[in-house]
Amino acid sequence: MDTDTTPPSPTSAKRLLEESSGIPSLPKRLKLSDHQPSKDADPISAASGATSHLPVEPSEKAAELEKSPKKKRDAAGFPKSRKGKDKDNRNPGRKRRGTRNEESKGETSLEQVEPKESRLPKRQCALLLGFCGSQYSGMQIQPNVRTIENVVFDVLVKIGAVSKDNADDPVKVNIGRAARTDAGVHAAGNVVSLKMITTVPGVPNLVESVNAELPPDIRLWGYVRVQNKFNARLLCDSRKYTYFFPTYILLPPKFGCNLDRVLKGYAASLPPSSRPVPSKPDTSFWTIDDATKEDELRRKREWRVKPDILQKLRIIAKKYDGTHNFHNFTVGRVFSDRSNQRHMKKIEVADPVVYGNTEWISVVFHGQSFMLHQRKMMSGMILTARLEVPESMIDELFGPPIVFIPKMPSLGLLLEGPIYDSYNSKIAKVNETLQPTDAEYRPPIDFGIHAAAIEEFKQKHIYDNMRLVEDRNGLFDQWIRAVDSYAGNDLLYLNPRGIIPEIAKIKKDQRRENPFRERKLFNCTSFTTEGQLTEKSLDDGEESDTAIEKRTLLDTEG
């Protein structure tokens, strides 16, 4: 019988030693230093990796390791355990938050889960909208407030143009808009882009179905299929706004009012060599002393603008043409911010028109984009034209000094519509070889084909409301009275020298004495039949000069 003389392998030797000593090998996770043999250890112990002080019988630790060999172990070799730990406290990961309803919906049992509706194809579309903004808190979707987009989106969900899966978060359908109008501001035309279902079962005419659900002060003029990467704001070439105002606010300040007194006091304080040449404005209107404010307002409405004042207004409007730094015509911007550079294509001052007893003027602003509170541009024109201020003051307002320019009332502002000439030219080339029935065909974005319906809507829901509020409340009269009653230094740049005095400049982190306070009243465009503010705007008071983050500012412009 042959005898095997091959020395045993280390693994076999280790197994033999375990059987003879009754001590299992320690786990691999134990550090080498934890089971190094002592100097006095016998060769067998040293070979087996067991220290001299280990008992012969298997330890409790080794027995436990033997019973649960598959459990995860810690650094010392003990099994890991989640005993006593709450599984619900595990990190759930980052959840997507809806932009409209952020309330907790709670847990839903399997019995409560409704089967998902069948998926219908979505198409990138541009909605052509018009609205009267009096009853709304602006254009863009916001949580827990009534906005134009909130109402439109809800209707699209209701009729099935947006699926229920996407109803909780408009971001899922890539919603965007050409211009984000402020609370109360109207629009004859605006564009909202989103992915929506264009062929809805049971809805033969999507536009008619949407308009049947929308309130009368919001209209969907139509919609068009657009290219998949279309963005309503980024692809818009320019926008047109119109501002309407009664001409009586061009009257010079009343004798002895605070603004008249402050401006004359400043002129008198200058050295004789620096004093402007006294002018002779037409003040004949103020030669009659009215018994009441109502009598005075009645005469104001019967007043008609003089040709020289109208001509001056048009010269001032031309100052806005081209590219300028509009940091003084918004809020929260410094002169060095490059985003203040805006390009105005054309500013047109129309001839006066009389409605009822009041004469009105409209000014059309056509620009690539507009900054928040663009009504300050209109205010700069009016205040410069009605006072003995040279037209060059507008050039000064484009310069580095920071000054305060009050906002005109929201009541007169109307977004006429966005313009997409570049996009329309691009798709016209693509459409040259296509038919309107082809899947790749994309119609142009054109409000002109809806011109008749838009004009009817403007007259009924915008112009009539605007004149009614002014006739009943005299909102523009209240605004110009607030300007003329100001007795501080913020408006001292409205002087005949055409130079911004140091005392009128606003310095960062420096408190101004008696700053101009604007009232929330002039942001309103909706009033009750009794002439009071609507419930939405009952908190009339002074506006604060709270700073706005640049990212927020960019989101509010259009």
C-alpha cells in the first residue's frame, strides 16, 4: 500500500487543527493584530492562529458566528442588526414637488389606487390667448392663487388635453409663456407653450371645448403645432405693449402744491449763475378756484392737450428708441448689470381721442423685451412732459446715478401680443416642400387671423372696463395728486436744468429722508360697482421697497 508523503495544504492543516482543538477559525474581518500568537505560544497554537489565552471550548462569539454565517457583520465580526430602528425613517430620496398643490396626499391603499388611463400622444403646441387680468394675480402659474395659467391648465385637464397623470405638475408638460404679465394687467394676445393631447376622444373641436369651460374674460383664440424644442419666451423676437391715459395728467402742478413748492425752492437755492431761465408754462387752467375736488376733476376731463405738449411728449418718446440701460426703470438692478440693456424698436404716441367727456392718448411700446415695472417708462415721459424739464433728462436717467421713478397705474397697460418673425421665417422654409396635412408641417404663429375676435374682446372686456373705472373712480387723478403732494427730495431731478442733483440720488445702504411712498391702489384694475377696491385688493396701503433676487426678476420679465 502506497503512503502519501505529500505535505498537507495550509487549508487542510487548518481544518485538522480545528478538529483537534475544537476552536473554529476566526472571521476574516478580524484584524491581524487581534489574533497574533504570543511569544510563549506553542507551535500548534501558532500554526492555528489561536492565542494562548483563548479557552479550549468554543466561545459564545464563535457559536453565534456559526449560527448566522450569512448576516452582514460589523468591523468586530458581529452580525449587523436594525433591531429597534424605524424603517420609515430611511432616506426616501429626492421627491419631485408639484408647482401648484404641495399638500400631503397621505398614503393610498391598493384598493384605492385607480387604474391609469390609456396614454395618448402629446404634441408640442403654442396656445394663443387673450385675457382681462382684473380678477387675476398675474399670468404665471402660482400655488394657491388665481392666475391666468392656473385657470387655463385646469380646463385643459378637465377636457382631457392634459392627462390626469400630469395634472399635479405643469412642469411635466413643459409649460412656458411669452410674457409674464403682472397682477391686473391685460393681454389681447399672449402665447403659452406646452405639450398637450391634441386629439382627445369625444372632443371634436378643442378650441370650442376649451372656451366653453373658460370664464368670459379669458379666451383661447387658437393653437398651432410647433417644433419640439419650441419655447414661447426664448423664441419670441419682440413684444408690443400699449399704455392708455387721460390727457389731463399732462397739466402742470397746481400752484402751491408740495411738488411745486419743493421744485421752486430747489431752484431758488442754486447760485444765481446756475439758476435756470424762468419759463412760462401754461397755467391758465389753475386760475379758477374750484369748490370741490369733484368740480376740479370735471374741468380736468374737459381739458384738451395743447399741440406743443403733445409734440414734447413725442420727442421724449423718441429718447427710448434703440438700446439703453434701463436700470432706473425697474427695481433691484445696479447700473453695471448687463441685463439692464434693452432694445426698443419703436415708441409711437397716437393722436388724442375723446371718449365720453375725457380725452385719451395711447402710446405703443415695441421692444425686444421689457423689464419688471415697465410702467416707469411711461411715468418718465409724463412727468418730463408736464413739467419744465428738458427732454435730455431721459438720457440722464439712462446713466449711472440711481433715482426713484414712480410707477404709472396698472389700469392703462395692455399687452398687444408677442411677435415670432424669426420662428415663422424658419418654419416657412421647412414648409416649402410640405402640405398642411403632412405630419411635419408647422403653421406660423399669427394673431392676425383672429383680429376681428380680438378687437371685439378688447372693446368689451378691456377698454370699456378701463374707461368705466376711470370715469367712476378717477384713478389717474388720484395718482397725479399723489405725485403733486410729495414734499421730499426724490423727484428733484425734475428740474429745468436737466441735471440730477446729488440730493436726489439714491445711495446704497443709505436711508433717505421722507422717501416717496407708492400705494398698492395703483396696481389695481378691478373695483366694485360702488367704486371700492375688490376683495382681492382691499389691503390698499404703501408698497415696500423689498429687494428682489435677480433670478426672480428674470422670471418676471417679458
